Amino acid sequence: MKKAEYKELSIAELTEKVTGLRTELQKMTMTHSVSPLENPMLIRKVRRSIATILTEINSRKNTVQ
């Protein structure tokens, strides 16, 4: 997803997406430690997606206060 698509979602939907991505990242890193992934760049992509979502959540919380 792009940053513009994250802005359309609510905070509850964003936090739900973050928890899903974190579990996906955990599974990917465990799988990668046992046997290499076909595309290890996916780990970086998921980590950056999590960071983007958390940045959006924090910016919304700071704007509201």
C-alpha cells in the first residue's frame, strides 16, 4: 500500500494491519533463519510498511492533541 492509502484508513484499522504485518514478519524471519527465502527483500518491505503505518498513527495522535 502507498502512504495515501494509509491515510484513508482509521486508527483501529491501521493498528490491526500493524499486528498482522508483525506476525507475518516474525514468520518470515523464522523461516529465513531455517532456510533462505526465495526473495529476502520481502522482509525489508514488510519492516518498512510497519514503520510507515506507525508513523501515520503517531502523526494522527500528535495532531489530535
